[in-house]
Amino acid sequence: MRTDKEALLLKIKALADRGVGGEAETAAILLDRLMAKYGITEEDLSDEVAEIREFRYSKPFEDKLIDQIAYMVIGKYEAFRYTHSKAKVRLVKCTKAQQIEIEAAFEFYKGHLAEGLQKYFTAFIVAEGIMPDDTKEKDEDAKGIDPSELLLAAVLDKHERRAAITDGKGATA
């Protein structure tokens, strides 16, 4: 079982190994200093045994985010889902160091994912015109819609509900 210090050092090591430019250099310097301070060696941090590890999520699309992050960190990997359970858990075969990196990236990106989905939803509402008729004539900015959401709305395909109703198939135009 790893200590909290070792877990922290693994995170810094992952940044030193995979960071960009000055970020990686700074992390490497910090890693060396902290390893000396706490008497932890490279061997203490090496954990190359790939095991099935759990990644918990709670919201829609977070499972797909975990998959994408795992692919970014590991490349091709084995992933599993619990079946016959309501638990929201992704199982990924990875090393302890990879697990820590995946968890750190997931914590970073999941908030941004929620923001992006909210922006997409607002843009979808605007593009489809799913609003009361009296608001359709108003200036979009007056409704508090972010300019990035308006830009996204401009590129979304609009679906014609009336066309779907009349063709009897539910198809969209």
C-alpha cells in the first residue's frame, strides 16, 4: 500500500514524464527534491504491474471521458463494466502510476465536460428554436446567451419537427 507521500510523488512523476516544456522540467526538479527529503527512491515509485482498477463516475458522459483519458494515458487498453449492477464504475487494466494520472486528469476534465455539455444544450435550444414564440423575435444576447453558445448554435443542424410528423417515420429534415 502506498503512502500519501508516495501517491503525491507519483502524480509529480507523471507530470515530469508527460508534461510539456518547462512544466516537465519543474516537476522533475520538484520530484528529485521531494524524493531526497522523504527518502523515497525510484524503485519505491515504480509500480509496473498492470491490474484491474476502478474508476467511479456519477454523471452521463463521464464514463466516456474516463475511456478517452485512459486511451490518452495508456494507449490501447482493456476496459470493463460492471454488469447487473447500478454502480457507475469503469474497470481499466493499468498500473498504479497510470491510475493516479487518469484520476488526476478526470478530476480536471469532468468540470469542463459539464460546462461544455451545458453550452451545447443551450446552443441546441437556440438552433432548434425551442422557445416561446414571443422570445424568438428578441435579440439573442438579451436572453443572456453566451456568444460562444450563439456561435455553436449557428453551426448546428436544425431539425424540422413538422416534417418529421408529416412523413410518418419520425425522420428529421
